[in-house]
Amino acid sequence: MVLGFEAGYPVWRAVGALSNIDYARALLTEAETRIAAASSQIRRRRHAYVVRQSQESVELSLKSSLRLAGIEFPKEHEVSGVLTENSRKYPGWFSEKIPEMARVSKELVQKRIPSMYGDEAGRGPQELFTREDASEALADAKMVFRLVGRLFRLWSREKRGKSR
């Protein structure tokens, strides 16, 4: 469902409504929180946790970018297909990065369940992921977050300019 960026479609919650820009900001704040959590745990060798938090950060960042464009995202963990289908709604510099962000999202979502529960062979999450896995996941999450953050800053400035 396309909501329309300028429409400021409200997202209802107990204390009121959020516009697209406010909801996108909230999602991006949650993504940043996941990155901070992952960053603090990499030193403690909690590699599976870092992978999980990185996946969540990517998911939240991509959902933020969809909401910025006025697109209702599916209530599932991997949303890169919707992002790809709507790439024309974004500035060129962002659209060019969508394939890379989609690759990251698809790779990390495959690691989501094992990073929490382990695998069918009975290995726990910590046995499945190395420091290299964690470092790569975190670097990818930071890359996606930075790109969506840049998009957010540009579009929120544009929205403020139109409201004056």
C-alpha cells in the first residue's frame, strides 16, 4: 500500500499519531540502538548476538526508508523486495545502493534464526558465528544505517522546507 510522503499518513498508537517522517525517525532510532548494542558486544565475543542485532538494524533501517517514501512495509523481516520494486521513488544515489542493501538484508535474514537458536545439528548460536561474521554483519548494518540516515536527513529537510 502506497501512503504518499506528503500525506503524512498517521500511524496510530496509544498516545496519538505519527507522521511518515516521525515513524521513519523512530525506526531509525531503533536501528541505531541495535548498532550500539552490537558494537558493545563484539568485544565480549558475543558474535551471534552481534549478527542478530545487525540483522535487526538493517531491517529497521530499510523499513524506515520505505516509510519515508510513504510505502507501507510488510510485517516481515526481509523487505528488500518492496524496496527494490519502489526504487524509482528514491533519489538516484540511494537507488544505486538498493541492490547492495538488498543483498545485505537477504544474507542477514538467513542468519536471524541460527543467531538466536542455533542449528538443527544441536550447535548453539555462539558456535556458529565467528568474530569475522560479527564484524562483517556490523559493518554492513552500519553501511545501511548511514545510507538511510542520509536519505532521512535530506527528505526531512525537504519536508520542513515545504511546510514553511
